[in-house]
Amino acid sequence: MWGVRAQVLFRLWGLRPAGVPGRRVLSCHAASEEGSGSARCWNCGSPGRGDGFFCHQCRALQPPDPTRDYFSLMDCNRSFRVNTTKLQHRFQQLQRLVHPDFFSQRSQTEKDFSEKHSTLVNDAYKTLLAPLSRGLYLLKLHGIEVPKGTDYEMDSQFLMEIMEINEKLAEAQSEAAVIEIESTIQAKQKECTDNVSRAFEQDDFEKAKEILTKMKYFSNIEEKIKLKKIL
């Protein structure tokens, strides 16, 4: 059963099992890995990762590549601007390739690797999908960390604005009042997203850090709004 399903998947994604004639179609990331990969297959000892997931010789699933970042994994340019439609397609593609459901009849080693790959793909997708987490991750790749929470130094005028919004939310007694605050926050998040995109395009990482910190404050308010709607 697995053999038939695997062959269908390999043909679908441009891969082929060993011994089957045909050309493998690789993404630019996978192609570069094939040329430079030095890891050997845990199963047959062949060098290289083949397509980045399976051994080119025995087609055994390999462990996740620790040198590959989320942008490379999801076949995206390392940029704040991400095509979310393409990102979703890549996510679905990879889950069909490495999801544990497709490895129920394989070795325990491959089952374990499948779990790790699937978790990694989920994390990469969620991180790159949202502007805030994407920006924070991009900063991290440039060696810049934003302090956890919202205690990073901000100007007093901005902090006063945040305090006033929080007070309005706490005092809101109607759904309409909450929705009004929600709309305000959404508009501010959009403005911040546009501004941080320009900052990254200009390689102004300190500016990007400042804007992303503001976005974290607004994100906290968004979470409070969700709780307010539930209560």
C-alpha cells in the first residue's frame, strides 16, 4: 500500500524512487543542498541529501537539515514581503510529503524523522504567515533579538497611547465599543506592517526592531479584545 502511495507522491512532487528512470525536478534550495550536502544517509550510507528530504539512493527519509532556515524550507525569499498564497501551497506540499500518516508502515527511524519534519514545517508556516512573528524571525536571522514581553524602551507618548487604549477597552460595556477599539488596532497594525516592510527593504534593522516592538504592544491588546468578546 505504501509503495503505491509513495510512487504517486514522488511523481506528484517531481521526485522518483531509486531505480526509476526520469528526471527529478528540484527547487533552487534543494538543488544547492544536493550539490553541497555532505551528510550521509543513515540507512544506506550514500552521501548527500538528494532532494533535501529523501536519500537519492534508497529513498529513506532523512533527518531535518539543521542549517536550513524557515525561508529556505518554505521556498521563500529571505524578505519581509512574503507571498502568503505561495506559502500556503508550499505548506500543503510539504505536509503531503512528510506527514506522519504517510509513514505508518515505515521504520521507526523514519516515523521519528517524519514527526520532526512535520513539526518543523508547521512552525515555519505559522512563523512566516503572520507579519509580527515573520519580522521577529527575520531580525533574529540578522542577529537582533527583541526582548520578550513588551518591556523594551519606548517613547512616553506611545506608552501613554497604549495605556489610554487599554483603559478604553477595560471600560467598554458594549460590543460596538469593543469593535471600534478593534478596528483602531487593526488600522495601527496595518500601518506598522507597511512601515516595517519599508524598514527591512532599507536594511534599517533598528527601525524595524522599534516598529515590531510597537506591534507586540498592539498584539497584546488584540489578545485582550478576544478575551473581552468571550466574556
